[in-house]
Amino acid sequence: MKKFEEKSLHSTPIYAGKVISLKVDDVLLPNGKESKREIVTHPGAVAVIAITAEGKLVLVEQYRKALERSIIEIPAGKLEPGEAPEHTARRELEEETGYGCHSLTYLQTFATSPGFADEVIHLFVAQDLYKIEAKAELDEDEFVELLEVTVEEAEKMVKEQGIFDAKTAFAALWMKANQ
Amino acid sequence: MKKFEEKSLHSTPIYAGKVISLKVDDVLLPNGKESKREIVTHPGAVAVIAITAEGKLVLVEQYRKALERSIIEIPAGKLEPGEAPEHTARRELEEETGYGCHSLTYLQTFATSPGFADEVIHLFVAQDLYKIEAKAELDEDEFVELLEVTVEEAEKMVKEQGIFDAKTAFAALWMKANQ
């Protein structure tokens, strides 16, 4: 048995959406009692720490309806069914920034909200960037603006809440640690 | 108007739960077209980078039903209604680790899953820790195990996916950058 495992006694599907789904599981706790867990399921995503020849971090600003504000993030996007994360990383980088990359390295995977969601983000580092002549189209409901910042600028944006996103705060710190 | 703002035309409540709620908003995009946004609402949370006198990072291992595995995280927990984040931070640190702290400093706030959730985490740094004699009770459905690791051990755990959580990966990097 896995440590502190919570076995599902019953699972109730609540909603199946375009991006996420929601279910509520009745679980058996390690102490024999029962509880409920509300669980959002998500296809998983990639995010890309893309570094220009000048050592700048490539960022995109976009409106995030859940937060009712636009925020600045590293390029990222959902995995399509059956798509390899590396392919998603190249696709999203291209769509959101117009950059292709000669070097793409897998860094790590982490869960974003393990208390209520199964979303994981596969993080990649893209280097040797080049501008794509015929830029790929964004999704039809996606609007983004491109920024390129130095490590110091990224660090300042984190402190001043201009960067207000966990994966991007991680990327800014990672850039600083790996300069 | 906020940059790329998506105005809600209609909001449909789907589910109101114990921890999260779900709604689907019909929105007007900047190009005048319409789309749907699935939005999870969450009360917000705190997380604590707690550092022992020996310079070790305090971690807790717990089962996360959404991921169907136990993972290692920095101490964290949901905000109660009306509760100041600093108070939540002290409470969760005490409940999950048995540590109180003489020094608690606010570090930053970030969104965990801005694509579909409004959850933000307020991050604190706790130092000058002391063991509490009469340890506060965990929530009745919470089971955690305490670990204390060096910065090097935390870094290794991130690389080997022993740390599989965004806020904790951030904490490990932050520790390294601020040694």
C-alpha cells in the first residue's frame, strides 16, 4: 500500500469540460474514516524557459480569466491527446512567441495544485532560438504579447508582482541560479 | 480596459464544494468573438519555507488524492474565511510540523494554475523555529510525515522527482539562491 493511501470508495463525475473535468471521490482515510475529495482533472501541460542569444528570458503576457487580470508567463500550453511533451513544447513556443529552437532540454515535471488538481507541468529549456518566418497561428481564443527580459529584470518583476505565476517565478529563479 | 480583457457575458455555476467551486463563463474576446472559460475558484493558500537552525528545509509528505500518490511539499494550507495569510502560515506550520517560529517574513504571492483556477499561494519564510510542546491538531482528514533536508538533498530530490510539487521546487531553488 502506498503511504497514507486514500482508496476511492465511490467516484461521482460532476462536469466534463473542454479543458478540465471535475469529480468528487468518497475516500477511505488511513484511519478508517471516510472523507470526500474534490478533484479537477486536466490533460497536463508544458512550459518553456526560452533563452535568447542575449541571455534574455522570453515571456508572454495574456489575460487569465480565472484571475481577471493579464499576467506575464513563460510560454506554456496544454498537451493534446497522445502528444509527446517535447512536441507540445516546440509547438507552444512557436505559436506564442514565433521562436523555434535548435536545442530543447527536458528539465523537470511538477504538479501545480496537488490539493485539488492532477495537472502536471513538464518544464523544458529552449536555447539556440531562431525567428520563424511564417509564424504558426495561436488558438482562436488566445491573445498574447511577447516580452524579453534580462535575469535582473525578471527578478525585479517577481518582487514587484509583475510576474505573478508559479512556473514563471520558478523560471526566473532558475535563470538566476544557472547564469 | 485591461489588456486583452475578456468580459463575462454570462456565468453558469456548476458546483460548490468544500474546497473548490466550478463555474463556466461565456466571455467576449478582444476580437469580438465569444468563448467559454472553465474556472475553478479556491479560497487561496499559504506555503512556508521553514528553515531550521541547521539550515535545513522542513518538508511534509502527504497523500494527494488528485495525483494518486504521496508527495513531499513545504508546509501549506488553505486560507480560512477572513484569516490573514500570516496567521494561516503560522497555523499550518504548527499543525503540520509541530514548529512555531520567532521570525516569519512574507516573500511573494503567485498563482498556481492561472489557466483554469484563481488559486494564489502566499509564500512565507519562517526562521528561528522552536518545537511546540502541545502540538496543534491536524485536520481530521490530514495525515502527514515530517522530513528535514539540506539544500543539497532538496536539490537532488527535485532532480529525481522526489519533490514533485511546484511551490516546493521553487522553495528548493530559493534556498539554494539565498544560502
